[in-house]
Amino acid sequence: MKVHEFGVLETKLQLKTRNSGDRLAWFEYQGRVITRTKRSHGKGFDLPKDLIRQQLKLNADQLASLLDCSLSRDDYVNILRTKGLISA
Amino acid sequence: MNAIAELIAPAAKQQHDLQVRHIVIENIATELEFSMEKPHQLVPGTVLFGALPDRRLRLKKPIAVELSESEGSVVAQCQDLNEFGQGSTASHALDDFGKTICELFFSLELQKDHLGNDLQNLRGRLAEYLGEYSAAS
């Protein structure tokens, strides 16, 4: 995953972010922190896509859909709800 | 050749010794260059991590961290904590991992009343590995 793709995730999911040693990002819903991920500031290599995907509780297809903008934040909330991470 | 003549013009044998030394130095330089070209190459495997960079935290038990190559870098991953560090070398990846779990510990503590179920569980698992030094200790 490229850094700009991580930026797409931040924007699409409206992740809250904070720069520390890494760039930390977390998804909040109704005042609760549901998922979190991060990316390093290191240059010269891509980000570990599968690990970021797992932290966001997505499968490969869902992540691809998020990146190509066919999956919305509301869809993501539904995915998390289906997984029991957000109460119905 | 007498001693004075040797000082002015070293014997042919000494010239030869200098050349041999030069070749040896070149070989060492070649080996160094080889190891610098592939700094992050390693055999993937698991290590027990215990080097916390934050003195406010103590380690309760070592953390099993899997090292692997990914996306042109090294990734240090703990599956139990679903957390990772990344760097250009194994050492950098482990450093990043250490900073990440310390940061995660404090973030989860700070937001403990506002965490979803999954992150509450993660906070519990993380507390099995890390603890905060109490003011008394």
C-alpha cells in the first residue's frame, strides 16, 4: 500500500489521526474508538497492506473497494456491525 | 644494497608486500559493500521481544514477534496483539514495534472508557505483557 492510499483510507473513513513516531489513525463511531491502525513515516518502502487491512477488520475485497471509492463510510459501519464490533 | 640505499629506494620485495596488502583491503571493502547492499535481508522467524523504549512501562512477559520481509522492508508483527512495526532493517522494525506498543498502551489507557469491545479486549491482552510502574516502585 502506498502512502497516498493510506490517505484515501483516512479521508474515506474519516479516521482521526495523530503524528507520533508513526502516523496513528483510528475510527470512531458514536464516541467510541472501534478500530485503529498506523503507518510508519519511513521512506523507500510500501506499507504492509494486509496488516493494515486486518487492523481495520476488512477482507481484501472490502479494502480494494474502499480504495477505489466504491465502498463508503456507511458501508464500513455496516461491515463492523456485521462483525459485532458495533452494536446494532 | 646498503642500509642508506634501502631507505631511499626500498627493495623490490617490500614493494610486493605493499601490493598484497592493498589487495586484502580491497577484498574487505568488497565484502562490506555486499553486506550494505542487502541490509534488511534475514531469515524470517520469531523472536522474543523485551526491549521497551519507554521507562514508564515494565515488561511482564516477553512478546513473541514474527519477523518477515514485506514490501521491500522488514515487518515485526505480533499476531496476538494485532500490531506491527516496520523498518528498513530488522532492528528498525523492532524499534518501531516497541514504540508502537508503548504508544498503544497509553492510548488505550487514556481512552479506556471510550473503547469498542475489540479494543477493550486488546487492552486486556496488552496488559498481560505490559504494565505501568506505580509511583511507589
